[in-house]
Amino acid sequence: MQLAIIINSFACVIGAILGALLAAGSLISIANAKVRWAGRLVVAAFLIPIIFLVAGFGAWLAHSYGASEVAIGLIAFPWVYGLFFVVAMVVALRA
């Protein structure tokens, strides 16, 4: 499990950097979206890098306290969130 936490740390740092780039790039697409919930997409876009950093730090804390199940959930959470964000962006652009 320790190796998974270390790999997750690197993935979360890279995910935060790429998430910031995704958020910045998504602003133009969100501005062109004609859906009522475009404002929520802006907030969701800026939460991507924050979620990666919080989940990476939280996985370390959960692992150090012996909560392996929570650590596994925190490892998966930013990737699931990013997937839902991409799906929401596709739905917004198709509308």
C-alpha cells in the first residue's frame, strides 16, 4: 500500500498541474455553453486541481492512521470527479 500512496502523490501533483490547465482551457468552452448550469461548471473546473491536492494529502493521512479503505477512496476520488466533469462538459457543449 505504501508504494500506491507514493505513486498517488506523484499522480496528484501532476493531476493538479494538468487540472489547472484543464480548468483554464475549459473557461472558453464554458463561456460558449448555453446551459443554465454553466456557472456550476466554472466552479467545478476550478475545483479539479484543489481536489487532486486535497485527495493526495488526505490519502497520506488516511494511510498513516491505518484507514486503508479511506485511502483507496481518496486515491480514486479525483479521477472519478474528473470523469464526471468531462461528461458534464460534453453534455453542456452538446446542448
